Amino acid sequence: MEINYEENDRTNFDICIPYNITKRKNKKNRIFLYIHGGGWIIGTKSNIEVKCKEYENLGFISATMSHTLLNRTYKDANMFRLIDEIAATI
């Protein structure tokens, strides 16, 4: 399920929630957030989508996010923006 958290094509995340997650009683749910590699300049969340599925199959909630890449494509790209985008996803 893709969820946008800002009005652009680079700020969204996919979340994988196991089907049986609500059947657990008195247990805390653990959540993984994967941020794709690529030195903040290349890559997409689809590069690690398989990891989210693996953890979903083990009973964990997991998510992977897109973010603004630090390349010449986006004039507003900087590390402060990336930190804000990570915080918004969380």
C-alpha cells in the first residue's frame, strides 16, 4: 500500500502489515523502516521492497520510503529536507 505524505512524487512510503497482526494479544508490534541505499543520490524504495515482504511474512510491520534524492534534479534537496522526510514517514 503506497501512502503519500507530501504533495510530490518523491515523498511516499509502502507499508506491509501482516494479515494476522490483530490476532496478537498483549504483544507489542515491532516496526522496521527501510531507507534505500544509494548514498542519498540514487535508488528507490522498490529496491528493497522484497525485505519488507520477508519481514511481513515473519509477522513484523515494515515500511520502505521514497525521499528526495541529493542530486541536481531537485533544487530543494539537502540533508535537512531528508531528515524532515524521514521524520514525516515515522
